Amino acid sequence: MLSREVFAHTEEVQRLVRNAEIATGPKSRLIDSWRRSLASYGLDPSRADDPRILTSHELREIQTPLERFLTLSRPALERLYERVREAGYVLLFTDTHGITVEYFGNDAYKNELRRAGLYLGSCWSESEEGTNGPGTCIEDNQPITIHKTEHFRAPNTTLTCSAAPIFAPQGELIAVADASALYSPDEKKSQALVLQMVMDTAKLIEKAHFIDVARDHLLLRLARAPEYLEFEPDCMLAVDGNGKVIYSTRDALGRLGARSLETDLAKVFDASLEKLVATAAGRDSERFTRVRTADGGLWYLQIRPPELAHGRSRGWSGPAANHLEKFAGRDSGLKRVVQRASRLIHVDLPLVLHGESGCGKERFAHALHLDGPRAGKPFVTLNCAAIPESLIESELFGYREGAFTGAKTKGMQGKVIMADGGTLFLDEIGDMPLSLQSRLLRVLSEREVLPLGADKPLKVDVRVICATHRDLLRMVHAGLFREDLYYRLSGVVIYLPAVRDRDDLPDLLEEVLNEEIRTTGIEASISREAKNVLEAHAWPGNLREMHHVLRYALSLCDDRVIFPEHLPEALGGVAVYTSLDPKTERARLQAVLEENGWRIGLAAKALGVARSTLYRQMDRFHIIPPNRAGMGSSSDKGISRG
């Protein structure tokens, strides 16, 4: 962009902001955004650098907690991209901080798109880029097209961006869908159709996400015309077993005359939940029920029980198992812990998890997050013991450009800001340096964070869950942990049992094995002999050790069965008969083979090993069956495998 064009754009932005003290009319949102960019964020319209793009590691940390939501959103985004790609558009799908967490674009223009920030991992928040489609949409929660010179920064004035918000079932913003192009006609009205397509896609994703989040609850679809109930309902509500509204689509409450969530359904309609369900059950052939709101409005209602929301057809028998219940398994102690935790999910208290290393504290915290009201928002983790003390501060609180020698040129978001709206999990909180504990205390008490090198603190809404294997109260008495922080963090304290104290070990082994099978792609079962070894083990490393042991065994096992020999040596997985001298070992092998009529399968079972292992042992000791003498090794064809 020519310097005179940059100068002219900068002058125009400053002039309009200066002369429009109270913005009104079509330009009001634009002027308000320019004013924020200048006054609130201190940005320079003439700044020439490219938009910030996160590293793959930074991006992965943001994407991981959103993976279920992203998976659900991709089909709608792919369909939209197919409709706009030939016109030169790319799609950006951002989180609530303006980070592009999903992207569809033409690789033929990869370098040019990346320089323009139209790329995966780019940051389009107003605080960094000023007025732009996704960033301004995030600020005012309304669909918008920012066309060419409406962008705040001069380098962005060749772009056109049409963005629409996506809201979670409890009403808060969860993402933004955006279609952008490097070049487009000068007339802004040329983007009207694109904006409408983006808005339609955002609504489609919003409804799909609603159904997914509400899958364990009674789902009510409502429409003014029955023909649209199934595919395009006007409103959706999710209610609990007591008939209270717990989720609603964006404008549903207002249209139905309800004041807020937690409203009793009987106050919204002219019938109770029980009556509505009974009426709907008797109208299978009609597939809908007529219902009137408290103000007399007529609506058509379709009720789907939780299993139907999953795509199954059984009747409603109560809420499906949640993440916490799955974590507890069949262990009676953990069930009591989960029962207590479930009652605290919707209470915004800080929480401390106590337990031995590897007992599943992070998994428990994630289950709490997924079952709670912040489920659609980020779940961000930081292990205080795994990061050098000199780096914890910047990792946790972030920093601005030039905050210290070696800082990234565009600064870095800290974990606290990444977790805004969601949950921040601080593992091994007992290892946090005393010097940083006071700063964390401020975040908790004032709900704001001051990145290194920043002048103004940023407001954040974060639920903090901490974990430790240390006795924090003893550390307080020893002067190693701040007393005020301890009591601020310990709103709720939960103790997780060690694996050795659980009474569902066989089930737990099967569950972990299945997880490792999904991870490795290696199918196998555990032999009775190996189960005996595993169930007798004390598991000092708890769940983490169990995952490692079973992954190790899967990588070594043959014939899709894990035997004791496939286990690590610490669990008794040494080579078979290594305690015997070679002559004795050979004699014992041959004796077992003879007892089983040289049937390899039966002999291997008697020895508690895989058939392939027995073949190797036979080759090692040159044991050849009588009917194969002089014909080669035991692994050749012709040996009985019964």
C-alpha cells in the first residue's frame, strides 16, 4: 500500500472519530469500533506489520478443548466454503478471542493469504487488529460486514470480511464464522448475499451445538408453522426433570415470554411438563402438539427425550451418564466423590483436587468442566511443576510486545486470558513460586489480569481448578504457600483415591485398555494370567502408569492377546523361565509340549504365553516335534496348532 494511501486512511479514521462524538445511523457501529481501536486499545491505523499467527503449539492448546464443537461445525463450514470458494473467499472460524481455530482456503494463494492474516491461527481480535469482521462481531455480538476502507488498519483495507456470531445454549458467545476475500468490488452492497450465507451457517451451527449440548435433557422444538418443526424450528428449549428451562436458543426466551433461564415451564406455557409430555406421547401420528404461551400465542411443539437427541428411540428414563459418572466407573468411593461434585458444578467456586500423582486429577477437572455451564468454552491447563520458574509468569499471565529481552515481537497470550469464559486448570499448584502467588490471588479476587508490559489490566471470567499431591495447609504453616491464596483456592476440596484403593480395578483395566486400543490402533485382549498380574500390582503411578503399561504390552503382544511376558519387567514381565538354566528350561518346555501332544495352542495356554512366543522358545532351544525332525525349524508349516 502506498504511503500516501496509508496517510489518507489514517487521517480519515481520526477525522471521523474526532467529529462523531455520538455516532448514529448506519455508520455508528463502525465509528464506535474505530473509537475503541484508538482510545481503548491505543492502536495506530498506519501500523504496517502482518496480523499475528499463533505457533502450532499455541494453536493446538486452544483447539483441543474445542475439538467436539469444531468437529460438529465442520460439515456446515465445508458446505459454505463450497458455495463461496469460486468467488475468492476463505472461511475463518474464530474463538471468542478472535483466534482462527478452523480455516478453509485455497492453497494456491497460501503465501498471500497468510501475509494478510487470512490463515489458520491468525488473531483478529479488535485489541490487536482494530476494526475487522470477526473482531468487531465479537465486541458487539452482531453480524457485520467490514468492507475495505472500513477496516481500522491501513494494510487491511483491501480486504472484505463478513462475520456472524454463534451463541452457546446459555446465551454467551462461543465462536464467530467469517467469510473474507483479498479482493472484491468497491461497493459494500456486493457483500450482502455473502453476509446472509454466513449468518445462515452460523445459525445452523448454533442449533446443531444446542442439540449436542442438550442431548441428555428433554428437548423442546417450537415453530409458528408445524411444517418447519423438524428442520427449521424457530426456538428450542432444554428442560430438566423438574420442568425448569436450563438452555434456550438465542432469542427463544424473549419470543416465548420467559424472563430468564431456570424459569418453570408451567410459567411459559399453559401446561406443565408432565402434561405436555403426556399429550405429545398420544400424538405420534401428528408428530407435534399445539401449545399456547402465557400471553396467548399459539406455537407448535415437538418433544424429544434425551435418547432421541442421541438418535436412539427408547423412552426417556432419566438423564444419561455424564462425564463425571463415567470417570467414577463402578468404584463406590469415587461415586460418592462424584455425587458431591455434581451438586457443585453450577456453583462458581474455586476447587482444589488432592490425590497422588497420576490418579486422574486433570481428567476429573476436565469432566467437571464438560458437565458444567462452561462446557463450550476453553479448558486450559498449566503444570506449575513442569515449567521453569522464570517462565511461569509469562506462561500464566502473558506479555505485550517488547516486555522483555527475547519476547516475541507480537507478545503472547497467557493461560489466564486463553481460559477466559472457561476453566483454568493449574496442576501441581504447590510448586507455584511465592512471587507469583500474589498475582494469581489478584486474578481470583479482582477477576482481571495484567500481562507483562501492559498498562491496563484485562477483565477475565475464569473458573480455577487446582490440583496437588502436597499438603498445602502444611506448606502454609511452613511459609511456603500464601495463606490468603490457600483459602481463596480452597472453596471446595476433593480427594481422589489412588488406583490401589479402588474396588473396580478389573473394569478400570478394561477401560484403559480400550482407550489405548483407540490410541494405538492395536486390537488385543488381556489373558487371565496377565490380569492376575495386573490386578495384584500396587500401581504406585496410578492411571498414568496403567496407560503406559498397557500401551507397552499392546506394542509387544502377538496373536492379539496380552500375556505376562508382554508386561514391563517391574510387573513380572521378564522372559519366560529366565530363572532356570538353559538345560532345565529346555526340558520343561519339551515336557509341556509332550503332555499336550505337541499341539502348540494347548501348550502355549498351559505355559501362559502366546503361540508365537512358544515358537521362538522352541527355535531358541532347537526343539523340533517328532513329525518334523530333519525338516527345519518349529515355525515352519506342518506343526499342529490345536
